[in-house]
Amino acid sequence: MERGLDALETIADYQFGRGAGAALFDGSVEIRRTSSGRPQQVLVDGERVVSYGTDGRFTLGAAGGRRLQRTLDPPAYRVIVGDDSEPFVRDGKNVFAKFVREVDLVVRPGDEVLVEHYDGDLLAVGRAELSADAMRDFETGMAVSVREGVPGDQ
């Protein structure tokens, strides 16, 4: 199925909220496609912002996370952690429930999320493994499967 930039922006707005598509795809966009023509990777200004899954949803790259962080009002799609987790999460390690300080109340398992330090620094992007309620209540278990950590000088 042929998907142009307008369709991808609409999907981003649906998945992350109004304005997400314009924020994610602002710049020089390159859509890399599979041999069948389905979008697979979307690069903007040479950086991978998202991948387009076979389920019709985006998975974020660090560049996409930075763009969404600037656009979405907190606490949208955010999982907040403290000092004890920061170096590990930046290094691409997963976030465990006992270290979650705050979380957007609408986060569901499978949602793409931004992992932030409580001071606002983006640490990583990944997939929520627990609901927001479970992240706040549980003392054990993986809260976010981190896909890509964000080095400290970004």
C-alpha cells in the first residue's frame, strides 16, 4: 500500500496527538520503503525519526523522541525517572517499575514513550510494557523496553 507523507503525518497525529506529524516530519524527509513499497524507515535531515511497523504504528528513534519532546506538552507519552536510573537508561538499559517517578496516566502497554529524567532531559525512547497504573504501583517488573538511549550531550 502506497503511503505518502500526508498519510504518515496523519498516522503520527493519531498515535501521538495533534501536531506530532508536523513535528516529526519537519525538514528534508526520506521515506525508505520495503521491496513491496511499504514505508519502513523515515529519516528527516539524515536522522531516523521513526520506523513504520507492519501493525501500522510508528516506533520512535532518538531523533523522533527529541522532536516529540519539544512538541508534546508534558506529561504526554512520558515516563519520568530519577538519578539512580539515568546512566543506565541513557546506555539503552530498560526502565523498571520501581524507578518510575511519574508517568502519563494514559500510557498503555505497547505505547511508544519518551523516558525523561525528572529535570526534563530526554534519556531514551522505547515501548511501555506496563500500564501507567501498574508502573506507579508495582515494585518489580519492566516498565519500559528501551529501544534507543540518548547520550548526555544531545
